[in-house]
Amino acid sequence: SRSVLICAEAYNPDEEDDDAESKITQPKTDDQRNRLQEAIETNKKENLDPKRISQVLDAMFEKSVKDGEHVIDQGDGGDNFYVIDRGTFDIYVKCDDVGRCVGNCDNRGSFAQGSYNHCSSPGALWGVDRVAFSRIIVKNNAKKRKTYESFIESPPFLKSLEVSECLKVADVIGTKVCNDREQIIAQGYSADSFFIVESGEVKITMKRKGKSEVEENDAVEIAQCSGGQYFGELALVTNKLGAASGHAIGTVKCLAMDVQALERLLGPCMEIMKRNIATDEEQLVAFFGANMAIAEPTACRESTEQEDL
């Protein structure tokens, strides 16, 4: 079956100031708003900032549905995006004009156009207009691109990306706020994110193990990362366990990119990152001695570091 093309009017977020945005507010109880916020924040792929999440929540309206009622028919334009409040909804996909049930959502989840959805028990949905939702997403991504542009250009290995790739990086960046002494990465554990410090400081520590020692020694501080510096990239490049630990010094805000996004977007940069590993290893072997528990430790890099081409 052929895919249905869904188009929307052109929208330039730079032509509209935040103060000029129309405010759409639908009434909700505190409990309803909290449950909706949890559902939206669970949908990590949008990476909305708190202001945009609040705008989505304001714009959402309640819709009661009856048993057997069609919510979305496959092939229709799909005017709304829905979050389930309560009830069971079956999801059908037509293949050769035959509808087949491919799943169901029971009292949780969300859906939009692209499939055939109908209610199999009385329930309620919260919806947001597709155009309004798209504008919020576009505005969110445009703001992130402007805000994080200088941070994205800080690590030398990101400078080899094309402009279009940098824009994709900005779109998938998330934020992580950590309290004092909170652990951000852990030595010896799988790393799932690469971090750039936006504000605050992060202490990087490492444990070593001697030839005849069974227990690890106390961790030694090897670096501190501040605004514009990055850490956690080596475990992602080498596919090994985290080579060091990172803890927040005071309140810290980091930009976070998960490993899957890094591997998908930064393929051309991997060789540069691997060349930097050799330099890090030489410095840390000199500091710890030849017998290191982990051969390729992580380190912070200055935002002003130049590539050794």
C-alpha cells in the first residue's frame, strides 16, 4: 500500500517572537496536567524544553470516546495528536484493503495519523491540534539550534560535520541537570550518552589497579570540566565500558546526546576522536603507571582545543 503524504503550511519560527505567540489554554485539573506532563516527557524523541511542554499542555483539549468509536482512520489527514487518559484503543493497519490489528494501547500511550485507531472500551483522550503541535516542535528546535550552536561547535570533532548535520545534532540534544555530588557517568559501566557542560563544573575521577592488587584503590581526580568542555565520548567511540567517573560539583547542567544518535550522526568524526584517545592514554599512563585497569580513559577537552590535522 502507498504511504499517504500529509502536508502543512510553511512556518518560519524566526519570523515570530515568543511574546507574539498566541496562547491557547484549555482547562485542566492539577492531576490531569501532571499525568499529561508525564506522558509527554516520556516521549523522549521530541526533547521539548519546559516552556514548550507547558505550551503543549495548555493547548490540549479533552475528548470523550465511546466503545467502537473511530478516532483516526488510516489515510485521513489526521488533524490531532492524542494522549490517552483512560480506555483501551486498538490499532489497525490496512494491507490490501484488509485491516489487521497490530497492537493496542491500554490506559496509556499516544498516537496520531498513519494507522486506523478505534476505541474498544469507553474512555477519554487529550488531543492537541496538529498545526499547533507542529509549530511548538519547530519553535522548540529553532530555539535549541540558536542556544546550543556555540556548544555544538566547541568539540573539535564536531567541526567536521556539515551544516545540515549540525542542525540534526541540535535537534536530538537533550538536557540533564544534576545536583551536587550526583554521578553523571560511572567507571566500568556501559556509557549511553556523551555530555557537553553548559553550566557548572564536573569532577572526573579514575580508579587504578596494580598487578597484584585485587581491590581497586581510591579514585583519583584527573580533570574538571566546565562550560563548553565535554566528557564521556571515549567509551562511545571504543565501545568499551566507561573509563572514568564524573560527578557534579554543585548544580550542573549538561547537554546530552545518546549513543545511538552519536553513532548515527558522527560517523565522519570517529577517526579524529580515536586519535585523541592515544594522547589521553600517554598522559594517564605517565600519571598512573603502566598497569592501568582501563586502557583508554576519558578526559575533558577545552572548547578552544584545536584539531591536529
